[in-house]
Amino acid sequence: MSKSSVMKISRASAEKVDNFRQSLYHRAEKLFSDRIPIKIGQLDSLLKEDALNIADMSSLHAPLDIPIPDPPTPEDEEMETDKNDDKKKKAPKCGFIKGNEMILKLLDRVKPEIVALRETIITVACWIQHLIPKIEDGNDFGVAIQEKILERIAAVKTKVDGFQTNINKYFLERGDAVAKASKDTHVMDYRSLVHFKDEAIYSEIRVIILDIRGFYTELYDIICKNQEKVTNPKGEEKSSMY
């Protein structure tokens, strides 16, 4: 019979991995003892600011530097039927069109929060993965709890990744609406569409912050309630965390 191969790991490599593991444990402990409660409080204060509690959505409308053409005169209508394109009246040109500064300022505040939550999710998931004990028969209830939490974290990560997608979609769709409004200057619906996109992303920004606060709260709650099973899934005398 052939002998099974044994993976050889040098002492130096094992020490590096162990040092990373210990650093990971301390980061996780710091998250739940300090950073996550502080972050929940900061997000709660942010949601109470006037900038995120605007009732009159029309105040969000940014001015569009797009000239509105004059109504066509009888002479213009005759020119439009003329086959000579050089005689056709051209739409007035518009200058540089800014984005909605109020929305941009809010996005500058919410985007770092999205990044911070994603990093927290990755850290906590990695921490729990390192706490999962060697696969053995029996007494796996604690491991099942760990796996359930990891499933929930994966679901949260998927939704958080969608936040950035929604922001990117806003810029793309608003840019298209502005381009159409500047091209077909006589169509007022395109201008209204630009304002509608701003109103929609404003509501989305508030929902994103609510979700981020909720995810931090949920993560803190589920770990605190199941701390013993998460850190010591086999119920050993010494916790697996240290």
C-alpha cells in the first residue's frame, strides 16, 4: 500500500499564520467591544441630520443649464419642411452641465460607510472561519451556529455589494437623461426625468444608511447572543478564540 503524503509546514510559516490568526482575533474583539457600537451611534446621528430629512423633494432639483428654445414661428415651420438642411433652425447649444451638488455631497458621505461595512463583514467572516474546529463526529451544534451566521453574513455582503451598483446606475441613468435633455431641448419630460433620478437616489441614500445601521446592529446582536457557541463551538474548557 502506498503511504499517504504528509503536508510539511515549516515552523516559520506556521508562526506567520498563527500571528495573523491572533491579530484577527484581536481585531474582531475590538470590533464588537468598541467600533461597531460607536459606528451604530454615528449612523444614528447621521440619519437625524437635516440633509437626510428633506420633506420637499423639489428642493433637491439642481438647475439645468440647458436653454429652452423659443416656440417655432410659421417661418420656422416652413424651414423644417425645406429639404435644404442648411436652412433648418438648429437647437441652441448648452454649456457645461454640473451634477447635483447636494446629492454628490451625500454620496461622498455614504460611500465610505459602504466600504467600512464591507471590510467589517470580511473581517468577521474570516474570524468565524478560523474558529471552526476540526471536522469530527458528534457535538457539532456550535459549528452549525457558526455556519448559519456565515450564511447570513454572505447574504448581507451580497446586498451591500448592490449598494455600489445602485450608485453607479444612478450616474449612468442620470447622465443619459441629461444627454437627452440637452439634445432634445424642446422635450420637457427629459428635464423632469433628471429631477426624478435625483429624488430617487436621495431616497435610496437614506435607505442605504438605514440598512448599514441595521446590518451593524444585527451583526452585533447575533454574535453577542451566540458568543459562546461562536468562539467555543465544541464546548471545550478553553475557548477556541484564545
